[in-house]
Amino acid sequence: MHIGVDLDNTILDATTSHLRYYNLASGLSFTPEDVNDFYIYRLYGWDHAEREAVYTKYGHDIHWNSSPLPMAVEIMQYLYDRHQLSIITARPMLFREVTVEWLKRYKINYHNLTLIENKLQACITSNVDVLIDDGPHYAEEFALLNKPVILYEQPYNLSVTHEFVYRASNWIEVKQHIDYLESQQTSGKGAAFRKKYWRASAVR
């Protein structure tokens, strides 16, 4: 299978790192427990331009000092060995170098790396079969193509429901979902049976 994987708050803990530098810039002291919006900057009352100014200044440090989520590195290697693995992130090209270096730092292997805001188009163009992401809007867009989305659970995506969107609260569950999809593809049991699994998973 061709698997598309997001970076921020999917492979790594972006919330903690963003808050560290956003607090530094603002003088405020928000914690991860305060975050219930995909767009963290809105917690600070910033508009898009204010956020861009802070992100441009601190983005390198934010991304370099982010930590992998538990078991993400190990399971990414497992997926790399068995599937085509593309990292697809909405980070701007300004931060491509630090992204590549961070992936090297943690020895995370991948076949392709794409930095693009329009993830849906990237997935369509490269024929991604399964998307792993935390973004509620990305999950909904991909699911509308009737393709499975593993939604890495975060406080701001709990309201997303769709028969092709199913959840993982950790990377062990990500692996379980991928292994199941691989087994169904190998056994050739067909789309109907897979659809039944996806629907059951969506309501977990």
C-alpha cells in the first residue's frame, strides 16, 4: 500500500513545542491541556499575520525541538519496510531543511517527503491508499474519496465522524489498522469486507 503520513501531532508532539515558543513570544503560559483547536495560535488571540510573524521567527526551533510520539519511530520503520511511505506535511518550504534534518536525527526512514498545504491534491496525485493524520479537515477531505483515514486522536478532532475515518490513540493502534488493511488486500476479500471494518473502526 501507499501510505501518507503527517508529521505534526501525528509522528511527533507538535503541541508542546509550539506552546513553548508561543508562550515565549506572548508572555503567556498555556499548557497542552488548554489546547482544543487545531490552530493553536487562535488560543493566543492572534490573527493570521501575527501568527506568521511568530512562526517565521521561531519555526526552526519549534520543529527541531519537537519529540517523536511513543513508538512512532519504531512503527514508521516497520511501515517503511513493508509499504511505500510518504510523509506529507503542510509545513511551508521555508522549513524543509530542518524537517529533513529532524527526520535524520531520529532515523525515520521514508520514500517521499512533500511539503504542501493542499494535502488532498498531493494524495490524489501520488495515489495514496491510506492517510494517517490528525487534522480534522484533512481527514474529512480524504474520506470523501472513500479511502480510509487513520485519524490520530487529538482533542480537536474528536467530533469527526465518517465511515472511512477511524481512530488511533497511539502508534500501536496505527499498526493494527495498517496490518488489517494489508491482510485484506493480500487475501483479496474485497472492498465490501474492508468497508465493514472501516465503519466499525470509525465508531470506536
